[in-house]
Amino acid sequence: MEMLLMGLCMAVFGVGVAAVAFGAATRSESSDSVVQPQLPLVKAAVPARFFSDHAAVTPTVPPVPPRQVPIEVLLLQIENHVRMEQAAAEVFIAFPSEARLHSKTTSPFVN
Amino acid sequence: MTHELLNGLTSAEAEQVLRLGTRLMVPAGTELFRLGDPADRLFLTERGRIRLTMPMQVRGREEDIFVEEMAPGQTVGWSALIPPYRFTLTATASLHEAKVIALPREALHGYFAANPAAGYKIALNLAVVIGHRLQLSQTMWVREMQRTVEVRSA
């Protein structure tokens, strides 16, 4: 009789332990399923880096306004452009052809 | 010194024309005439260079933009012989002092009336000067327009 009661207690205890283990396993699985889908997204957004696997925030560089050349430089560029165009026009006048009329200029002012 | 305006004239005729004028020294950077001024004198460059400019708005400021530079022997200010006798450009001596001969319109007209053969040659030479400027201007204009068309249709 004592042996029977001891066996019964052991069975009840085993069922309890199994239930607790099942519950813990089920709870951890459900909480992981919420977090895990976000990880691949974060990784995909970060560019590959040497020696670093951190999903660091990309530094934002403030936009730099285009630097204006001094007006003296600009006027000189215009003058050089006019001189180059005049030379091209002189060549066309001396030897008129469509190719010479529409020859591409190398003037940095328009390139 | 040979002047393009006097091509084909005998040396005696050329001398007669030059005697009509006054030699002027134009210090570097000094204006010979300004756009809009009454044009009553034509200039023959003898030494130095004369810059021709036109005003243009650059960054909200009016700037004299380079158009052409005239070398010794070339003619400046032919508006003096073409109505409405107003300069359409500004002329300034370049980096160095320039020397020019100023020929008054009235004196030239008188000479042409008295010497029609020489006047005819001068008129032809003037047509060459003006024609060349016209050809240059229209070629440069077409090239600029071509670039604008390419940019707009790109």
C-alpha cells in the first residue's frame, strides 16, 4: 500500500514537472515570435561594414550649399568663354561648314 | 602702321585722312567712350589694345562683359559713321596705355565729298569691318542658341 502511494505521488509530481516545463517552453516560444521578425529588417537597412556588425545609426551629413566663385573669377570665366567662342566663330567664317558651326566648345563656363 | 580702314588708298590719300584726326593717349583702364554716348568720332588704334564691353547683370550687379578686343591697325567706334550716331559698346584701354587717332565724322564726310574715289575705298573697308562683326555676332549667337536648344530638349 505504501509503495502504491509513493508511486502515485511520484507520478503526480512528474506530471506537474512536465506541465511546468511545457508551459515555460510554450511561453518563451510565443514571446520570441514577436521580436524576431524585426531583426532581419534592421540588418537589411544597415550597409555592410568592415569589422563591425553593429546596426549603428548612419551619420546624417548636413547639406553643404554650393560654393559661389568670386565675381572676379566668374567675370574672367565669361571673358575666356567669349574669347574661345570668338575663335571658334573666326574659324567658321574662314572655312564655313555645319560641323565647324556646331563644333563643341571646351569652355569650362558651359561644361 | 597700316590701318584696315585705309586699305587700298595711296600713301598720299592715307596721309590726307590721317591729318584729319587727332592723336590721343588713353591711359590703361580709361574709357574712350561709353555705351549710349554720341558717336561723333571714329578711332584708329595705333598702339595698345582697346577692350569693347557691354553691360550685363551678374548676381544682381551690372558688370561690363567682354565682347571684343581691338589691336593696333583696327577700327573702333564705327557708329560715328552709321546713324543714329550713338556708341553701342563701351571702349576702354586695356592693361597698357593705348594710342589712337580720332577722326571726326564731319571732317571725314567733307573729305569723302571732295575725294569720292578715296571715300569709296574707305566705305568698302568700313563694310568689311562691319560685315566681319556681323558674321562673328551671328555665328556666336547661333552657337549659344544651339546650346540652349540642346539643354532644353535634353
